[in-house]
Amino acid sequence: MVRVSNSLIGLLNVITLLLSIPILGGGIWLSTRASSDCEKFLEKPIIALGVFLLIVSLSGLIGSCCRVSWLLWVYLVVMFLLIVLIFCFTIFAFVVINKGAGKIVSQRGYKEYRLGDYSNWLQKRVSSDENWRRIKSCLQDSKVCKSLEDENLPQAEFYAKNLSPIQSGCCKPPTSCGFTYMNSTVWQKPAANTTSSDPDCNAWDNDKNILCYNCQSCKAGILANLKRDWKKVAIVNIFFLIFLIVVYSIGCCAFRNNREDNSYQRWKG
């Protein structure tokens, strides 16, 4: 009779196996349809995650249900490494996102963001030419600034609007530049002698494909958004870690059952 721990591990790995199929299929589909740097950037991690889940779930399923001890041992080693990896990432995420916050702007409904306020590690990642090229491609694909253009708000309503960090950093020039508002994505530069020393003022362009995508404020907006998302992921990881530890404990019981059954069969034989 199959023991409870073996049955539970088998059931959990059937669920994981079924989950890995659409993830892997989605990654392969994306690799054949990718037309931008943003999509190409996503395809490899998705395929890697799908393959990883497929292999691990098969190892756990065969190891627990077919009593293949060495496969179950491999499964437990991988699970242990995964627990350590997620634990380290969670601690790292909380440390990295500890710095950085938006600045309140007088008489504005939105905040503005400065790259220097964030951790050096995050600054280096987002300032890399290759990374930023991909991020910028994603911004252009998502048409994050087009939504502001479509609203076509009057100046007073735009200034009162609660913009997202990305919209604030990438879709308009910094307030310190002193630009004159024409519409949500078109701003008139002031005379040269009154222009702020902020390099973002020169980086701004009314071209809808450029805007402030090359600005430091845009990179800061991305990091503000990333900080919010990483905080959510880190919190979810805590619950996921508890789940993995429970699964790992059940797997250890199943591994012990396999060894006991194999020893009994050898003794009986």
C-alpha cells in the first residue's frame, strides 16, 4: 500500500507537471512570435522555468510513486537548493529595495523620482546599455505614455493627476526644467539661459518614440515600480518558502519510506 507521504508528493508533482506544460508552451510560442527586444528578453526565462518545473516534477513523481530512491534523492537536493536560493533572494530583495522613494512636488498630484536615491546595485543594473535598451523596448511596446496622450488633459487636470512612477519619469520632463505644458506629451522648452542644469532637460524630446525614455528620471521611475513589485514578490516568497519547506519535509518522509521498503524487500529476498 502506498504510504501517505508518497501519495502527497505524487499529487503535488502531478499539479506541478501540469503547470509546467502551459509555461513551457508559452515560452516556445513567444520565441517563435517575438518581434521586439522586450518579447525576446522574456522568452528565455519562461522556457527555463518551464523546463525546470517539468524535470523537477517528473523526478519527484517517478521517485515517489515508482519507489525510485535515487530520483527522489535528486528531487530533494534540488528542492533544498531552491529553498536556500529563494531564502537568499528574499533577504537580498528586502535589503536592495530599502532605499529610494518619490519626492512630492509642490502643487502637483504626482511624485518625481531621482536615480541617485536608489541602491547602487539597482542603479548599475538599470544603467547598463543592454538592459536599458530592452527596458525601453518594453516601455514603447506597452505604450505607457500613449494613454496620457489619449486622455488629452488640460494643464490643471494633468498637474493634479496621480501619475504612476513610470509615467512621471518617462512621459514628461522633470518639473525643475521649467518647460511649458502644451499637452500630456508635448512640452515647450524655455530659453536656454533659464534651463535647469538637470541633464534630463536636454534628454527630453517631443518625439513620441523618445520623450524622456533616455532620462535618469525614467530609470528612477522604473526602479520605483520595480521596488513596489519586488516588495510584493518578497512577501509572497515568505509564504512560498513555508510551502516548500512543508513539501520538502513530506519528500524526506517519502524518501525514508522508499529506503525502508527497499531494505525490507532485500531482506525478504
